Amino acid sequence: MPMVGMRSVGDLTGPRDQRPDVRYSLTAVPKRIRLSSGAKVDALTFNGQVPGPALRVRQGDLVEVTLVNKLRDLGVTVHWHGVDVPNAEDGVAGVTQDAVPPGGRFGYRFRAEQVGSFWYHSHQAASQEVARGLFGPLVILPRAASGGDTGAAAGLDLPVMAHEWPTTHGHLVAFGTWDSLQREAVPPGTPVRLRLVNTSDNTTWAAADKQPRTLAFAGVPFKVAAIDGTEVSQPPDLENVRIPMGIGGRYDLTFIMPDHPVRLTDLANPAAGLLLSPDGRGDAVPVLTDAPVFDPARYGRPAPTPFNLASRFDRRFRLILDDGPGFYDGRFALLPKINGRVFPNTPMLMVRQGDLVKTTIVNRSHNDHPMHLHGHHVLVLSRNGTPTSGSPWWADTVQVLPGEVIEVAFRADNPGIWMDHCHNLQHAVQGMVLHLGYAGVTSPYLLGHATANRPE
């Protein structure tokens, strides 16, 4: 029981006394799947498919999702990546709930207040369970208009989940289960929105270049209409650019389908990708291996924001991302560190509800780190001392490259205890994790080898 004046994260739930507008059931079940190349993967799936079923809801909907665990010897949770749900619905084993054991079930409820592209995945032993397939897309559409208008955009609306599948022959890079070229027929003149999600740990790409996963789109001018589920202000047309994506991050690409093929490619597997053409056939568009790089800090037009670099901040934090030798969980390794430490000795960022918080992230390490704060969206203020100059750049997963210094800010308006970690889950499992804690909030959940909870 929490002390007098304290709140438990278990009490910070979504509405429990109202009728849900949308109900889904997700059942975790093992299944051997076949990729488009014929390669086989011993996968973990939601409802027997990978990626898991696309969950489409509308802004304002009260969403209820029942998780059922039919895995034989693994616990599981569901985390709603990028959706600022109440703390008890966040799906982090050992922080906001206990992992759902084999044969168990758990119910999540939250109001879909945001609009945009998100995704869901297990946050129990995530470095293994996400890699093996426990993830899927979540799309929140605009609120339904009056007069029977559904509010859905006409045309093709397609989630594209960039992933690496672990196999006995190494990691295979794919869009979903397509590790070869996927062809789709799209009539000319069709409005298209590709909702790009990076679900992988970038092992193939990063091992060679220590850079984020990079996608390339060619064949027609396009816009980056949204970043991490937030619409970009007046996005201009782009053409022939490469798009680096931090792990967990999302970009929405929009364009009008031309009368010739267009192609989306993951540069870690240039022979594969997604080819859209009027007849579903045609020659592949050349892959952009050498082209300018998309820069979200300079893209779009400025727009008003509730705070900026000149604001008075109630809390200021500084996170130094580094690496070096050390012991973690009884093993000696080259460890990714935060302020010279690994979890559970990393700093706890303590705030009070209503605080305006500024965090400076300095990457002195040899790797890129996509830092993901649960339960909040941050406004990126500056990079390497230069203020952002395009559209307000709101993000829940901020990619920090080696040598970069990035300043972000957020309003502490969602009480709880929130995970804040590198979303390269191979780094998280080595201790690159910290937490954001609100004064007066406690958690009754435990983690570690004496428990069943493995939140990384």
C-alpha cells in the first residue's frame, strides 16, 4: 500500500466505468513464419500474424484491448509506443504492471486523444520479444465528422514496418515479412500515405556504419507529413533524399501516385523494398544510395509552440551518453552508459506535476542512441547549439548521433513513473535505462531475477 499522500501507478488508469468505443483482443502465440524469400523464422506473434493486426481507432475513442498470453514459457505485456496513455496502461513489466504469465490475461483502457502513426510492442524481455515479432501498427485517425463522414482520408493508407528478423543464417532485413521486393498496384492519382515505423535494433546496418537505419524513397515528389505522430507545419515537397530513422521513430510520407513506379527501400537491403506501380509490375526504380539526408530540424514552417528556448524552466537535466567497460548483471562488457552508470544506478529524473522540464542530451559514445521517453512528447529545441528552425519538431523518440548535443523540453502533465531509455533494445538490455518520476507517485511492482519482470 502506498503511504499517506502517495499515489500508486496502479491507480493511474484509463476510464474503467464507461463503455468502450472500440474493443480488440491480442493473443500472444508462437508460430513458425515464412518470409517472402522463403526463409523461416520461429516467431512470436499477436493473433498468429506478424506484424500484429493493425489497430485503427479514432480520436476520442475509448479503447479497450485484452491481452491473452498463450506463450509456453514467456511473460508478455503491450506498450503503446508514442501514445501518452495513463501510467497504469503503459505496459512496462516491473514498472506499471507485472508481466502477464503464460495462460494469463490483462486489460488495457485508454482514451485515444492523439492523432497519428504509433505502434505497439511487448515491453517484457523486449530485446527478444520484439525482435521475434511481438509488435504491430496502431493508427489513430481524426475524429469522425458530423453527417456520417468517417473522417478517413481517401486513397492508400499503409503502415510499413522496417524490421530485422533473427534467423539461423543471420539477420534478414524486411518490411514486415517482405525481405524481397514487394510489388503493389496503385491507380495513378491515388493519394498515398506510407506510415513508416522502425521496429528493429539496426544490427545489420549499424554494425557496418554506426548510423541509424536509413530508408530512401524515389519516383515522385513527396512530403514528410508527420513525425512521431505529430503533423508537420506546411511541409514542402522533397525529392531524392535519404531518410534516417531512429529505432522506434515514425515518419509519414504522403504523395499522389504517378503513372509510373515509385519505390521505398531500406538501404540495409537494397534488393528488397516496396514498389508501387499502376499495374503492380514494372521495373524497379533505382535505389538512392547517395543523396541528401532529410533533416527534421530544418523542415517545414515555424508555428507557435507553448514553450521555447527562452522559456523559464522549472527543472533542468543533463544526460551524458557514453560507453566503457564494466559489469552488468554479472557479466563484463563494453557497456552503454548514462552519466557514467547503468541501470539501476542511472539517475531518476524527479519532477512535480505542471513542471516545465528541459533536458540536454550529450552523446559522447561510439553509437547512435534513439532515446524514448514514455508518456510524453518532447519539443526538440536545438541541435549542436543551433535552434531548430523549421516546423516545431515534436517527438517521443529522439535520435542522438555520436558527437551530437540535443536540447529537448516537455511539460510534466502525465503523472506516473515512466521509463526513459535507448530504444536500441540491445542497449537497453545492457542497462541504458532511466526513469522519469513524479513526486508523490510510487510503484508496487518489482523487477530483477527474483521476479518474472524483465522490462527492457
